[in-house]
Amino acid sequence: MKTLFVSDLDGTLLTAEERISAFSLRHLNEMIDEEGLYFTYATARSLNSAAKALWGLRQNLPVVLYNGAVVMEPWSGKMLYNNHFNREQLDFLRDVFAAHDVWPLVYSFRGTRERVSWVEEKATSGVRRYLGRRAGDPRFSAVRDRDELVGDDIFYFNCIDTKERLEALHAEVLRRSDLKCIYERETYHTDYWCEIMPAGTSKGEGARRVKELLGAERMVAFGDGHNDKELFLAADESYAVKNAEDSLKAMATGVIGYSEEDAVAKFLMENLKKYT
């Protein structure tokens, strides 16, 4: 029975330095190359950001990006799935952002080219830190005003600010049944992220699409946070790391070690034969 293993990245597979450890890198590659491990990831990150964090890891399966808004081939950049906003949703969000004086990062595709836009003079400290960690990213396109925040197939907004400034925005977006909002503190800092996408977008839906593309019969997931809940619901088995939220641990098949201690790689090393 072919089993697909899907891991979250930040707080699960990656260390606090936002990188895969040398131990996990070596042993995951060995299992992929020598034992035919079907391993991929589901993340809130872009392909560019994930690739830097996972430099050297064999990435021979489609990956789930932007919390499930996009499924892509990492070796070619070919987009296999994109759940983007419609015109009415975009008009609503534009008005809500203006009413709350929130200035998001806007993610879109123009043809096959991915673009991330923001109004440069309105960037919060959290947005500047986000951009600084990704200096030189070819997707980036700073603009002068809100009217330039446009693109074909906009699929994702990320608002990075203080909890106090984002709470009202979050509450208003939640009233829409056709929109989804993930609102939580950023893994490595005190900023809050309010990530907005069309309803139906989830790591679980993205992972299901990868599972179908591969013809896998079973899926095992690993995670640590609120945005991994739908991934766990989509999986046949799910494992939370010890540093995970209590609510995720409660719904998991089991709890494994800490992300800083290579929990995902060690679980696979100890248990892979049970799935083959």
C-alpha cells in the first residue's frame, strides 16, 4: 500500500533557525533514495521560501503551498492547482482593508509568474522583517499606492501587524462564508498574521490533491499548529510534535518528539517499514 507522508514545516520539520537540520536532511534523503519514501510538505510558505529552508532535500513530489491555496511541482515551478479569489470577494476585501487601515501583502499570478506586492511606505515592522528575511526574492514588487495592488488570479493576502490592529479585521472577514481567515501569532516572533484566502482552501485539500495525483492509498501527516488541523482531518494518521498546540495534540493519532530534536525524521526512521 503506497503511503504519502506530508509534513508541516515551521515548528514541525524545521528548527528555530528556519532550516532543516543536517540530521533530518541526511536521513530523509536516504529514505527517499533507498527506501522509496513518499515525502512532501504542506506549508504557509511560498515555494521560494520553502526551498531555501529545505536546501538539499530531495523534492520529487508536488508540494502544498500558501496553506493549500497552491499545489506546485517544485522542480519545474508548474502550478497544478490554484484556488484564487473572484471579483466580488476582492472588492469586499479591498473595502475592508481600507476601512481598518490595514495594508496586506498581496499574492497573485500574472500568467505563470508569481508576484508579491505591497505598498512600500505602509509596510509594518513585521512586513519589513518578512521581506528582509527573503531579500532578493524575484516575486517581490513594491508599489506606491493601494490602486496598484492588483494582479491576475490573486489567491492570498497576508496582513502582518500587532494583535490589536488585526483583531477587528479578522472578525469582519470571519462573517463571510466564502472566505477563510487564519489568525495566529507568527511562529518565530511576536507579530500576528491574518492570512486570508477563499473558502475551501486548506492544507488538507491540497494534500488530498497530491495524494490523488500520486495514486497513494494512505496519508500520514505531521504538524504543530492551528493551520494543520484540516491536514490532520484529511490524513489516515496524524502525529503532532511535542511543541504543538494542545488542541492539535488532542486530535492526533499520537504525539512524537520535539521539532528541535528531528522528531519527524526519527519517527520515519523507526516506523517506515510498517507502511511498506
